Amino acid sequence: VKVPGWGAMGILNGVSVDEICARGSIRDSDVLAMRRAFNGDGAISTSEAEALVSLNSACRITDAAWPPFFIEALTDYIVHQTEPDGYIIVDKADWLVARISRNGRVETHTELELLLNVLDAARWSPPSLAAFALAQVRNAVVSGVGVTRVGQMLQPGTIGQGEIDLLRRILYAFAGDGGIAVTRAEAEILIEINKAVAPGRTSPAWTELFVKAVGASVLSSLGHHI
């Protein structure tokens, strides 16, 4: 696996990228070296971000320190390394989606958590990014499989409490100020999810969130905010 843009300096200082890729695993000691460089430099270039993504894809065996470091470093790159600080420009959102999904689907929990963390950390993000996150749940409800279902025995046409919590997290993150704001595109995805949930397989928690979110979308279209 060729990892682009790495050199002797920056966040990859002190690690052998070739060795990590050759063994197919990322050790805690590798992460410690990268974190020291990250903490000392405080900035991540595009080539370094690309290298971290490539390492994550190349190494399916990782020690416990890797996911939180990967999520922290990439969140910093996407949310804070472009002016204005805290705002995700469309190019950065597109960059993220292209690197954590295959055919529109996020495949690993680490990549999903990166997406959610970016939405949580941003003061503003393109509506398309939240809609993409919501679509991960929709796909799982329709098909019965997906990253949101790892460790859960859920059939197509059902929605789990973990997925409801994930949807709530996305919607409140996009609002950005403790309220809930739902765009038309997001409301349409929520309606698709509701239609996909089979009769008798819904839950009071899902019904409550769905009604509140779609109601917020209607009020938003009228110039109100809740």
C-alpha cells in the first residue's frame, strides 16, 4: 500500500509508514509517536491527512489508541485547519465523504464516529453532510445491514435504540445551539426511514423524535426555530 505525502517531518515523524503497512497493523507505540508530533506541531497538512486515511484503510488490526487519535486528528484537520475556524467548507465535507464511504456507505465504526465527531465539533457544516450521516441509518433500516447495526440483531424494517440515539445526535449537532433544526433534505430522509419501519416495529422513542424533527422542518420553512 502506497501512502501519499509522508516524509520525515510532521505528524508521521518517528514512525515507519512502510513497516506499519507491511505488517497491516497499527500499534499503540506508533500512535504515541504520531500523537507526540501532532501535539508538538498543532497542524495537519492535506498530505498528512491523506496519509492517516490511507493507514486506517490499510491496517484492519489496530490497538486501542488508534481510533481516538485518528478521529481527533482528522476532526482537527476538517474543522479547524481552514478559515473560518469551526466552519466546514463544502470542499472539506466532500473530501471526508469520499474517504470514509464506498458507494455511499460508511463501512467501519471508526469512520462513522469520525463523521459524527466532525458534526459535533463544527459550528456549521453543509446540510449535505448531516443528510449523508442520516442516510447511513436509512440504508440500514431498509436493508437490515450496515455500520449502525454492528453488534445488534435487527431485521430489515426495524430501528434500534442505538440508531435513534444516533439520529438525535446528528440532528442536534447540525442545529449547533442546543435546539433542533431540520432541512428539507433531512426531513425527506427521516420520512423515508419512517416508511421503511414496518408496522408494529416502531417505538415510542422513534415516533417522538420523528414527529419533533419533521415538525421542526415545517416550522423552519415558516421562519421559526425550536
